Amino acid sequence: MWRLIESSAKMNCPAEARLLLPAMVATRTGFAHLEQALVANLVQEKVRHVLAELGTQARYAIDILVRNLFERTADVGFLATDADLCRFVAGLDDDKEAARQRLHDYRDKYTVYDEILLLDLDGRVLVQADPATSVTHSRDPLLQQSLDAKGYVETFRATDLRPGKSRALVYSHRMLHPDTGEPAGVLCLCFNFEQEMDAIFAAYRDPSQRANMLLLDAQDHVISSADPLWIPPGVRVPTNADGQPQLLMFGGREYLVRTFCSDGYQGYPGPAGWKAQLMIPVDLAFRTSGGQSLAEVDPALMQGLLSHAQAFSPSLHELMSSVTRTTRTIERIVWNGKVTSAANDQVNADGSHSGGINKLNTVLDQITETGERSDALFSHSIQDLYQTVLASSISEAELTSQLLVDMLDRNLYERANDCRWWALSAQLRRGLAQPSDAQTKAIADVLAYINSLYTVYARLFVYDRGGRIIASTGGDEIVGQYISGDTLGRVAALRSELDHYPESFGPSAFYGGDATYIYHAAIRHPEQSGTVVGGIGIVFDARPELLNMLHSGVASRANMRAYFVTPQGQILSSTDAACAPGDVLQLDTGLLAQADAGNGASISRIMQHDGQYVIAACTRSAGYREFRAVDGIEQPVIAVLLQAFGPVRHELPARAAVRIERLRDTGPDFAIFYAGRTLMALRATQIQEAVPFAKVQRTTSAGVGTTAAARMGMLDVPLAGGQKHFVWVFDLALLATGKAGTVTDNSQVMLVHSGATVIGLLVDDLHSVQQFDSADMTESPFSSGEMALAPRLIKANQGNVLIQEIDIERLMARLRG
């Protein structure tokens, strides 16, 4: 269309259009560049969105796995010191069934293990938890490694400890003789690796199954695959650890890939070289499955967010600015063309206009129409790009909130298990059933050893049947104090060894007055299991641990804050320094209510919060394995993600859009423009052209008075022969209304002349060129005195729109004065 208009102008009115043609060529070229930039940005944003989503899933998958395995390293260290099991391995107790029951009890509480074995120094299996896969002897080198090591040994490969399995993840630890302290045997905890990976794949893999999730080893070979028929274990795959937008080939197919290693947890790095990876074929990567619909978002919110595009998407902002500049250029071309045609118009004897001018006006109308169509097309495409950017942010925030509550549930699952198992410790049971100073010291030693392994606890304490604390880690200041009567009553009422009591999250004297979780389990008489002789309380180090989880979710992303809150909005932990535990998050209660609809419920929304435009995402805890399987035991938690995009703007910048109806084809032409947010006009014959204000060379005003204050700078105007002529530029709004105009991206400078004098006038924006005659004129009731710059008003649209006509002679006289 632009080429067609150029050709039409060249053929039909070459003389009249000669000044327009270079600008039209530049406009067409500008649109071509814009098209290329828009397509490139659309592709970049789509790819960035896919890679970000893949990366979030991969990062959490490896983080969750490493956090889980860290707990296993602590478990094996603790169970290897179990007094009853050590006596059995050392041959001081030959009750095999009691030992097997002990292992069964442990596996009932820590359901992540599919087998537990005790072996002697020669590799003979003394007892195992699961006799269905009977093992009598092992020659695996991990036994000797465990006997030689002071800590745990982590082994992942095929082993004769797990016959029939191609591989097993085993945590082993030596067990010492209770009397001599010499190695007496080896404990092996066999982690249910395949089940755990299936759970991680199910939780974090793309639900549409367009992408495959993998666990890789240090050599980039697949350890586990969410879809082994697609990518089987054992094969080597390409990786993309730095997240670069690139296509990687595997099996004759191109993929987008994202790979993440773990940063470790509590000093535990995880198995060497392990990493999680998401791979999605490029031909499937951009097939949306409905996605986030933004159609129902309040248009004012969308416009407010868009006003901050420079902050959250510089490329989008630059595109918007480029389209606006190009559209402005077209409008200025047409406006200048109309002004030029009015100045050169020759009226024939019959009142008609010269043919060249008529043809030029037709060309100008075509430019206007095509410019509007081009602007609409680009605006629609930019809106698509804008929605892509926002949909990506919404999806990422909601996924992150889901992953955060899952991480919390998995962590608290371990806490619920720990308190129940430690309550079965023979040392603790005997110490409370047969109290003495020696037994109390033995209890303190056990607690200290446990706390050295399980570093997520601030304190462990044991109390007797009356609720008096007899031993504690983390300082003796609470020894001798009593737990609350309500807590003691609930612990004493626990029915079995599988039950526990979690205190609601809140301030505790056992945690320095700060808020935390405390889990309790009943300690029962060693010979009378129905008799409760006391209890154990484990104080979760909530302050750093919860914050660590939230920071892992935020992952240094700018302007993102994360919270754990109750359904009532009470804050448990927050990355927001202005919000402390116990404060109430002032969030739309309807949002939290929707998230509290049921376990795993999730909601996201664009909204205003705390004076900012934000994306809010909330997810309610869903539980992990048997944790939260029964309502009313654990306190519900909601993870909240808030991503801020910028402050709320109550007055968004908008172009005035007064439409003036064309009434007549007779009378002089008036150039119409905005100054001081008011419609004003000048005779078209008094205007040379309009140029962008950006071309003005700003100067400092010298002198006093309105005229001096209105002088803004200078503009060079080309003359014939390549010479330049400098003219002063004045603020028309300040001269006409007494209030200074505001310079924006829309600001223009009109070059006006009176005789040989040429000056520039700053105006807010250009409007149009229209014809009015004396019937449309009236004296202005708002001007008084001979120096008023707008003594007349033009009545447009049947008098519904009033335009101030600037008197050029009075203006020049004002400036000379």
C-alpha cells in the first residue's frame, strides 16, 4: 500500500508531492524495520517464556531431590546409633524378630525407604525389613567403605543388596559395639529412588507432556526419565546449563533444553554431578494449552501495567515507542502536506481548487488511511507480545507458588516423622521410665547427637509426664521449665506411635520468642507401650529455613516477593523486609479464600497491591505422601508470590482524541493543534511546517517576564543553497494561558511566519487541517484587552467544540515587547 501511494503521488501530482515523497519512503522503510523487530521480539519472548518455564521446573526438581536426600544422610547417621539395633548387631541381643520389628517401625514412619538391612562385619545379612526379597550375604565393596568411614556412604548403582533391581540408592553407615566402640556391622537404608523420581516427575513435569523431564549424571547420561519410551535411561543427551536460546539436536529432532545443577542444601551437595533437565521439541514448544487468559483483566490495569513496559520489557517498550514515532511521523507528514497544499492552493474562477492540490489531498487522505491501518496492525501485534510477556510472568509466578508449598510440605513431612521416630529411642524411653542423673545425661547426649545430624532444628527437648523439661539442646536455659498444659494434654492423649502433635505456628519461648513450628510425640514406657512417660519436642529453625525456601523460589528475580501465610493472611515467613512473622498480609481476602478452596488449590491474578501493579499467585499446601492426608492435624499454609511492575498511576498519559467533523469545503484553512491541553488554531498560510521538538537545541532563559520564560531554545531551519537559519522556539501554552506546557514524546514545534519573521512554537500535539468560514467564528468571552492572543473562537461540531484562534500579529507584538 505504501509503494502504491508513492507511485500514485509520482504519477498524479509530482510537483505538489515532491516534499512528501522522501518522508513517505522513510516511513515505509521504518515500517519494514518495525516488522522485522516485532517478529524478532515475538520469537524472543516466546522462546524466553518456554525456557523460563522449563528452567523453573528443572531447578525445583533437582532442589527437591537434593533436599530429600539430605534428610537420608541424617537418617542413616542417627539410626546407626540406635541402642537396640547396635546391641543386636554386636551379638548382645539375639531377638531377630524384635530387630525386624524395629526396622518395620522405622519404615512405617519414613515411607521413603523400600528396604533396611543390618549386616555383620563379614557381609552376612542379620535382618532385613522386607523378607520378600531375601538377601543372605553381600560382597558389595560399599560394606568395607562404610566400615572405614566415620560418616555415611552414598552409593548409586547395581548392588547385590537389592537383587532384581538394575540399580539402587543406598545410604550406609557403620554401627559400633555398645561396649568396645569398635565397628560391629553396617546399616543400609535403601531409598525408594524410582518411586521418588516418579513423584517428582508427576509433580513438576509439563501436564500436557510435551516436554520430558530427566535426571542426568555427571557425564550427561540419563539416570531417570519421565517418559522412558521417549528418552530411555542410559543415553547421553545435550544440555543447556546457561539457558541460552538455542536449538539442540537429539535423536534427529530439535529441542529447547534447560538444565540445572543443585546449589546443595545444609552443606550437602547431592550426588556428584547430578542435574535435572527439561527437553521440549521445538515443534511442540509453542503449542499453548489454553494458557493464562487476560481477556477478563480490567483494561485500566492493563494500561497501567503497559505504562511500565520500559521496566519489565525494554524491548517491548522500544517497539511501542518506535510505532508511536512512526505514527507521529505519518500524522506530521499529512498535517504538513495539508498546510502546504493550503498555502499553495489556487482557486479557479468557478471556485474549484487546482487539480494538483485536489490530487495531493487525495494522496494525503490515502496516507492517513494506510497509516491508521498500519498503526492498528502493529498495535494488535504489540498487544499480542505484551500478553505473551504477562502470561509468562503469571504462569511462572503460579508455578513457583505451587513449588514453594510442595517444598514446605516435604520439609514438614520429615519433621513429623522425626519426632515420632525419636520418641521410640530406647535411651529416651528408659531415661524417662527410670529417671536418674545418669539417665538424664544420656538423654542429653542423644539429643545433642541428633541435633548435630539434623541441622534444621534450633532445639530438641525431652520432658517428663508432668511436662517438666529435663534435657535440651541449644542451651540449658529452658531445662526445668514446663510445656503448656494444653500441649501436655494433647501429647498424653496420642493414641499410638504413629501419631504426633504439631503446635500451630506462632511465637515460642523455646525459640527466643520468635514464631516457629514445634512438633511433639509421646515417649512411652519401654515395657508398657500404653503408658506415656513423657514426650519429645523438636523446634524447627523456622526463621532461616522458611526464608531459605522462599528465597529459592524468588531466585534473585527483581521485584518479586514471596510469603508463607495462613488462610487468614497471617505471615509465617516473608522475603519482604517490611513484613514480619505474625503480621497480616494486606492482600485481597477473596484471593486467599479462592486459594483456600482445597488442598493444592491455586489462583493467580493481575491486581493492585500496596500502591503497585502486581501479579499475585497463591497456592494452598497439598501434602506429601501421608503428610496432610488427614485434615485438622496440620495447619494449612498458602504460598503467595507477588511480582511488582511499578507504582499505580492514577493519571495515565493519553492522547487527546477530539474528532472534528468536516462541515464545508469553503473558507480559509486552519491548522489545528493542542497547546496547554487546549485546542487552538492558526491560519494555515501562516505556518511553514511542523517538526519534532527533539530537534530543538535547549537554552537557558535570560531576562525576566513571561516572554523570557517562554523562550525554550533554538531550531535550525535549512534555507536554499544548503545554508541554515536559526529561529527562536517559544512555549505557546505559557504565552497564551500563563501555564507552561509539558514536553512529551508527542511535542511538536510549528514554524510560523509573519512577514519575514519566522519563529518556532512549542505545542502539545498536532490535530488536523480544516476549513472554516466567518459563520464559524465568534468573539471569545475569555479574552480581554488588545494583547489577548486568542480573541476569537472557532465553533466546530455545531458549536460543541470550541477552538481558540491565535492572532499571529498579537503574538509577534507580544514577543517584540
